[in-house]
Amino acid sequence: MRFKLLVLLGLVLIGFAAKAQTQEDQLIKDLIESIAENLPEDYDLSELQDRLTYYRKNPINLNNTNAEELKTLVFLSPLQISNLFEHIRKNGKLIDVLELQSIPEFDLQTIQRLLPFVTLEQGSVRDQITGRNLLKYGNNDLIVRYGRVIEKSKGYTDLPGSRYLGTPDRYLFRYRYTYSNRVSASLVFEKDAGEYFYNGPKQRPFDFLSGHVAILNTGRLKKFVIGDYSMQFGQALTLWSGFAFGKSPDITAVAKRDVGLRPYTSANEFAFLRGVAATVNVAKNIDFSPFVSHRKLDASVSTNANGEQTVTTINETGLHRTQSEINNKNSTEQIVYGGVLQYRTTSLSIGAIAYHTSYNRTFVPGSSLYQSFNFAGTDLTNVGAHYSYTYRNFYFFGEFGKALDAGLAYVNGAMVSLSPTVSAVVLHRNYQKNYHNFFNQATAEASEAINERGFYAGLNINPNKKWSIQFYGDYFKFPWLRFRVDAPSDGYEFLGQVNYTPTKTFRATLRFKTEVKQQNTALTVPYNYLDQVKRENYRAEVKWAISKSFGFQNRVEIVQFKKGDANAEFGYLAYQDVNYNPLSSRLSANVRVAYFNTASYDSRIYAYEDDVLYNFTFGLYNGKGLRGYANLKYRLAKRLDVWGRYALYNYDNVETVGSGLDEIGGRMKSEMRVQLRYQF
């Protein structure tokens, strides 16, 4: 009955409601979807959306910017950024944004993505930091969010020994202040489902608290942050916290866009540093970024034969729902301090990194053979060097990282514009099995850039304004054992994608992706051996608009999964999105109805879903059934907006949904979310 009501609501909305985004918001959504599809399903992309939303309101002046600022627009490649500065150097400041069409590598899609976030106009001079200016010209953004799964799961029943001790409600409070590009401050509170809101051991109001104050662009003191921050340097091999992207249809994404020190505003409870950091210009073209961080981390603590408390792994989920999760909360202290020295000119960047990490408890490798080379001890010192260099139509980049008394890792690559319509990327990586680093997000096939060698090559072809073609191939080899892989192994991945955009209102995409890896056999045999595991994805998608208001998105995706000699299994997903952009209406909305059918979890399909602002959902389509959701937005006043979201899974031929403590009796799982945003 509930699903029928959702479908009815969707049909009504198709007729007269509106999507919760302007055209610029739709560009942000398309961009995030294109780069996010290879990320984990719980990845927090609010930091990226925060950047894009800020620049939409405070666009970058292309005639008065720098490479670091442009790198925050992650869809710009390093070669495009270099070509822009070279064009300005030779021809003077841009007079019209249409000049971008004459710059090498700036294709139509890139220019369309760029336009909402840039300007050629000089902003009014209001960046002097005074009490009056801070009060009069500062921007305040307040968000309050509530959500929950409506059905009651097993974790909230009276189970002996293990249960969720809190409530199923989720809360988020986020306040952000910005003044020009000079001052930034934020405060974030969050409570996850299953956690205590207030009372309980190791608890305070809201389970997670994050905040910062930053002063930027003050003479030689370029950046100063106290509180939570991220450090993103080089190719993410030695020092990188916060979000990072890897392989995607955008082949240039394998070259990291390092933005250095940044204030942290996300609700992700793990990927940040906490303390004090700065970036200081110490000489012409030379910056120094010292930092110190002190955090308490979640970890599973045990006692060894000598009575010492030890740690095997750090828990990254940030969840504190059960008694064991609460016991693990803040059980380990981490202190990190060091610095980054960087020399930069228009075409050359060279950096050196050194920092020390210490813990109050000893790390011990796990008992499994594949964990033999894991970090052991309490202290770790990391050093590294990175570079990037642009020469004509070539861009070279790379990084070397070393853990003292442990392994070495390096990555090197090149990007080249072969012609006005063809560009290519190559990347080689070698990460030793005993390379230890707690802030490592370099391009890799595995979740961590260790125990891996590989070679990546990609090609981007734009024969004309209507067509674009992307290919990449990646061969990888794991010299040592891995989880569920009891021998050295290898594999490869290939992706091909074709886009056809005859007009601004129509785009069609065809994609093929195949990945082959090795894994322990599932057969009962005298000894383990490795099976080939092959996964293939086929996707067809069309986005089209019948007017400036109405837009549609249709997608069909098919997955084939095969392991060893077992029969191949298939899965497929088909969905319909309906979007409507009312330029003058206070009420807006968007709707999706999807049908999915997969043989097992192995043939599951993920798809990005629209959600309320700064929240991200990657729908997991597994089993057989229907999926639907509706998002509503209503403008209560000029600067006051409210969002609502309702989403539902309706499975066929099942008695329960989910597993473990998240198991729900019945065939349906639904959730709701309400968010209020006030800008002042």
C-alpha cells in the first residue's frame, strides 16, 4: 500500500511539481555523479558540493586566480589549468569567457561545466578583515537535518548481548560562515542512527562534533586553520586527508588535484586532522605548511601476553551504536606533526613532505598470513617528494613516498594533448607490500595504495562538438597475499564510453566496463587456488529535455558476474527520472521509479540518487523489486528553504530485508528525511 502511494505521489509530481535544483544545481549533480560512481557507497561528498556551491555564489575571477584555486574545481585537468595561464600570459587578460573555446583542451563540456563557477568581473573590495565587514558582508549558512528508517530493525529489539543502544533517528546540525575568500568558520554536530543522542558512556549531545576557524590570504600568511582541517599534497601518496577520486570515465582524474591545506567542513568522522596548521610564503615561489594534529580514534583494543594493550586496526566508520562500538570509541590517541615545503612557478611544482605519527597503544599485525607486513609499533615517520611540470602540451606528475624503516612507494604519470581533439594519460605505480602510511589515497585498484604494481593508460577523443569518446585500461598486480586471496594475484580493468550530445537538451551515453581479478576458490578442495572473477557492466543512458522546465533521465544497466567455472549470473536495473525546473515556483521536486533484478549480492548495481542538499545517497540495487523516491523542496521565505525526502525499497519474494542488526521483517524498507536551510 505504501509503495502504491509513493507511485501515485510520483505521478502527481510528474504533472505539476518541480525539481529541487536550478540549472546550475543540475550541473553540480551531474558532475558529482560522473566522478562518484566508483566511490564507496557511504562516501561523503559534502566537501565537494560545498566547494561548488560556494563558487556558484562567489565565482572565481579567471583573470585573478591561481592554480591551487582552480584545482578545487575538480573537473578541470592540470593541463587545462596550465593552458589557461599560458593563454593569458601570451594574450593578456580574458575579455570574454567565449575565449575559452580557443584554448587547447577546453572542450564544450568543460566550458559548460565551468561557466556557473567563474567570472571575469573584479569583485567589490570588501576583503579587509574588520569587525564591521565581518558582520555586514559575511555569509551565514545554517542547516538542520533529521532522518530515519521508518521500519523497526532487529537492532532496536531486546536482543541478549548485542543491540543498538540509541534511537533510530539521525540528526545533523551544520553552521558555516564565510567572508569573501578571507575568513571561514564552521560547526558540525551529527548523530547516526542507533547512537545515543545525549546520555550513555563516552557520549555527549550529538555523537560527533567538528569545527574550525580559518584566516586566508593575509600577506605572507596564506592560510591559518585552527580546529579540523585536511592536507592534500602531491599525488596522495604521502600526505592526503579528506576526499580523493581515482579511476573514472574522466581519464584525467588519475592525476590528483592537490589543493594543500583546507578547512574541514564534512560530517565524515575519520578523514581529517585536528589541531593547528598554516601555509606561509617564506620566499619567492616557496611556501611552507607546518601542522600538528591530536585526535582520539576508534580502535579494537586487546591485551597481549605481557599485559600491554594493543591495536590491530583503526575503525573508520564513526558508528557508536552497540556496547562494543562504544567501548572502542576514542580508545587510541594519535599525534601527527610535520611540514610540507613547496616551490611553485607557472609550469613547475616541487614539494617535500616529512611528518611523524605516534600512537599511545602498540599496533600489532593481524594473525592472518596476508597481514604479515602490516604496520607494527607505536611510531611512524613518513617522508616524500612530489612534482609536476608542464612543457608545451605535456604535463608530467609523480610522487615518491617512504616510510622510515619500512617500504617505498612511487607513482609517475604523464598527460599529453596529442591533437586539438585527442588527449592521453599514462600512469605507472609501484607500492611495496610494507609501505606504511596512515594518510595515503593514491590511485590504486585496492582500497589502500600498498602491495600493488600497475600501469594505466587512457584516451579521450572529441572528434567534434557532438561526440566524445573515453577509453582506459588498467593492469594491476598484487605481489603479496590479500584478503580472500591466498597467493600473489593480478587482474585488469577496461572501460569504454561514448557520449552523443547533438544539442544542449539531449545527451546519450553508452558504456562498457569489464574487470577481471583473482580470488580464492569457493570449491572444497585439498588446497586453495585462485579463480578468475569477472564482472562486466553494460549501460545505456539518455538525458533529454522537452522544454526549459521539463527534463528526463532514463538508464538501463546490465551486469554479468562469473567466478571460476561456475555459471555466470546476471543482474539489471532500469529507472526513470522526471525533473522539472520551475524558475518562479516556491515548490519543487524530483522523482525516480526503478525496477531491479539481480541474482545475488555479487551482481549488485549501485546508482547515484538525488537527495537533500549536502547529503548523498548511492542506491544499492540487490535482489528483485522496485525502488522509488521523491524529493521535495519548498521556499518558505527568501533565504529559508525546507527539503523533504521519502524513499522506499519493495522487494519480491522475501521475508526479511537486510542482515544482522539491520534486518527488517517484511519485504519493504523505507526512510524519510527533512532538512531546513537558513542563509543570512
